[in-house]
Amino acid sequence: MYPEDCVQSIIQPDDWWISNADRVLCRGALIFAFVPHVDQAPYTFEPSARTEATQHGSATIRVAPLRVNQPLKKAALPVAAMPLHAGEVWAAYRAKRRPCLIVGSGGRLVDQVFTRGMAGHSTAPTVLGAPYYGATRDGSRGGYNPEFVERTRHCEYPQFLWDRLPIAGPEESILRLDHLQPMGAHHKAYRLSEYKLSDDALEVVDELFRLLIWGQIPEDSLIAMYREEIRSTFGI
């Protein structure tokens, strides 16, 4: 399933993706969720006119780019279906359903005794997930430059991890650790697959993440040894 020049070759191929038969939302789980295009500017929308002058439940909406330095102003036309509090705006992002890796399971639940009188979102449980992007150029997607994919397979960039997912879809995928983001733990916010990464595979992900955040990893780490093997074999 895996070529010899990928980091997965350090670990037995059958021990990279393993069964998540219990369908548990845990660290290492492969899920599906809607992920926003974080590299693109979002849009804001506000009511411009009520659908009916005497009705407060619906309105015509004006959509415009949302810029961080724009002054916030109170909505000129209150609509019951679109409440806003001070300092808030309505924001819209393009999003796509993607396979995602759960990197962090979200910590401990907060005891309800501490949440009385607080907004639900203040302590609502989340998980930390990173999305996969299809790397293969197959006519239905742009994919990635093949030379870049090869370099990613060789772990030249700590924010990218090349992989082959055990699900239907593109032959090759790239995990973007620099797109790590909170995801709702509500059952309607995600769909579990039948797979998760093994503990050994998660060790590789953790080392890449450490390299991404702190810029260094121990010389005896799996990634460091793999990179040294790649340099000696390919001269890069």
C-alpha cells in the first residue's frame, strides 16, 4: 500500500491505519467534517430590507467582504432570526466536507456546577482536528505539483504529512497540520469513519507537530532518523 520512500515505511503498513470498530471519537480517529477555506477572506451579511415591512422574522440579506479593520456598527435593521450582540458580526466561509484527523480529543468536560448562567458555547466540548486534502491530479481536482508531493512524502515540510487514506477518494492525500482547528463534538458536526491511526503512527504525527511548533525534534526521533535515511538515499 505504501512506497518505500515514505515515513509510513518505518512502521509496518498494517500498523499505520487500524480499525476503529467501536466508532469512538478519539485521538487519531479519521472523521468527515465541513472545513472552511481558511486562506480566503470571509464574507459578512446583514439585513437590508424586511421581506414584509411588519414581519421581523425574515429579511433580504446584503453580502459583503468581511475585513478585520472595518468599523463595527449596529445593525440598521433588527431581524428576530438574526440576533447580534455587541461586537459581533455574521460571518460566512466557503467550506467543504473533508476527511480529518483528530489530533486532540478536547480535554475534560466542565462540571455543570461551574457553567450555570453561562452561554452554552463558553465551555461546549470540542476536538482538535486537521484536514486532509487530495494530492492526486485526476481531472476532478487540481491536486498538488508531483514534485511537491514527493518532497512532502519525504517530510521536508513539518506542516504537511503525505498519506494514503483507507477510504474511497484520491489515491494520495496530504494532512495539513497548520490547518489544525477546533471542531464541534456534537454528533451532527462530524461523521466517524471505521479507521484510526495506531499509537506508532500518532507518534510520527506528534513529532511533525513538535517540529512545526518548536522547530526542532530529538536526533533519535522517528522523523529525524527517517530524514537522515532520505538524505543518504536521495541526496536531499
